Amino acid sequence: MSTTTEIKDSVYAKLLAKSLPRPIRTEAEHARLTGMLLELDESEDLSPEEEALADVLTLLIEDYEEKNIRSPASPLASH
């Protein structure tokens, strides 16, 4: 059996309005949303709405980093 935590739309909407998450296009947006995610990560007990926002921010940040931040080439890649 799956247990689902109910998210209150009005509370989640306020978090979204405050954070304005959207696809990241610039380094400044990346820094802003990463900072927000770090703040959430430092919180002891996140509400279900904050957990949902953290999930959205994580997806946006990961997407931007995969497309825009090059990792150093693996030593095995040159062989």
C-alpha cells in the first residue's frame, strides 16, 4: 500500500509564487535556485509543500547542469 502525503495547493502556490521556479537559462538563475534549494536542505523538518518545491528545484538545477556545466573529461575517455 502506498502512503501519499497530501499537499495543500494554497500553501504550495505561495511557495511557488515566492520562488518563481522556471527553466534555468543563466548562471544567475542557477545560483538563485541553488541557494533556495540549499536553504530548504538545511531545514530540519520540511513540510510536504517544501519537499515538493525541493524536488522541482532539484530537477531544474540538474537539467541546467547537465546541459551547461561540462565535467572534466574522464581519463578513460581519451583511450
